[in-house]
Amino acid sequence: MREAQLIGSRRPYALERITAPVDVYQSEHDRHVPPAMGRYIAETVRNGTRHPCPADGHLSVVVNQAGPCLDRIAASCGHSRPGRDDDSRGNTC
């Protein structure tokens, strides 16, 4: 019940004020988080990018998109993940 209350409550911050890049990996078959919510967040955050995941569900999006998500994080730091286009300098994020 507490989780439902938190989800339905007003946030203590405005999404419009978030300036950091935000990647939203949104499942198209999620029965718990509707695709409209992911679209709204990606459109409202200044640097939001939506990544629709048409084949995923609520939990499979986490498992199936972990690799692409980690690749984006590493690339944003100017590096590649180990085992992916190996970074000869050995740098990690």
C-alpha cells in the first residue's frame, strides 16, 4: 500500500528541473508501469531520451536492456565497457 501511495503522490522535485541526461528504457508490455509514463518522463526531463523496448515486460526490460544501458553509461564517460571495443587504456567509468 505504501508503494502505491508513493507512486500516486506528488514528487518533492520537478522533472523539468533535472538537467542530467536521463535514459528511460520503457517496456511496451509492462502491466505495472504504462508506456505513457515512460514517454512522459522522457519528454519532461530536459535531457530525457526514451528507449522503447517492444519485446520486453516489467522485469525482462531490466535483464534484456542491462547491456545497452551499461554501454550508454560507459560511452557517456568516453569509454567502452570491457569486452566491448576494448579500451586499451584500461579506463572504466
